[in-house]
Amino acid sequence: MTEGQMGSQPLKGVTDRARGFASYVRQAARRAGYDVDSPRGGGRTALARDTGMSQSSVGRVLAGKSMLDPAYFEPLASALRVPVSELLVLSGLVSRSAFSKQPQHEAPTPRQAAMDLGITDPLKVELFEMMVRALLVEQNNPQAKEQQDG
């Protein structure tokens, strides 16, 4: 196996990003119960086992000498009980703003909503569509509601 397949990618030089990532991972590992500070504590071995990484890759990532191979972000996040999004941001692979942007979804048509709900009988679909349209008209036209109530 190549080094990348083992869990880390070598860096030409130690970068601030890799050091910051390593610091976060070490702290999260401690919180998750991994003794990553003691050479004989077994925490690095356990973390390697729980993530599928090699022990040497875990050591290099924790030292800030290598960046985590993308294939190991999810297993590491799971082992450390942290959001994978936090690991991705700290690694520099994605920006924090990428997770704050909510995709814009168009509302389904009444017909599509009926189908999504499992309403397939043509008559019931038609009744559903009529009810949704009536509710939308009432909601968007307060005078119509007052006339119905009055």
C-alpha cells in the first residue's frame, strides 16, 4: 500500500494548517478517550484500529507532519465523535461558508406533493390539489378569509 492508502498524505513542509488540524485532532482524541500523548498508552493504536489508518499515519497526522487522506475523514470523525464538516474545514479542503449555505429548493407542486405522500388515485390527487390551492388562496388573500368568516 502507498502512504496515501494508509491514511495520510506527506507534506513538503510542515504547514500552519496541518499543525492546526493536528492540534484539533489531538484535543478531540483526548475528549473521545484516546490516550494519544503517551507512547505506551495505546491511544494511537486504538485510533488507528478504529479509523482503519496505519499507526504511522496516525502519528504523522497527530504530529502535523501529514494531512489526513480524504478517505479517512468520515472514519476519523466517527471515532472522535466530531462533525466531519469540522474536520473538512480545519483541513482546508472546504470553507466554513460551504456548510452555512442552504440549497434553494423549489416547493413541490400540489400534484408532486400528493405523489410524494403516496396519494396515487386520480380523484384523490385532484381533491388534494384543489384543497392545497384553496388553502394557498386563503393564506395569501386575508380578505377572502374575512369574507368566509363573516
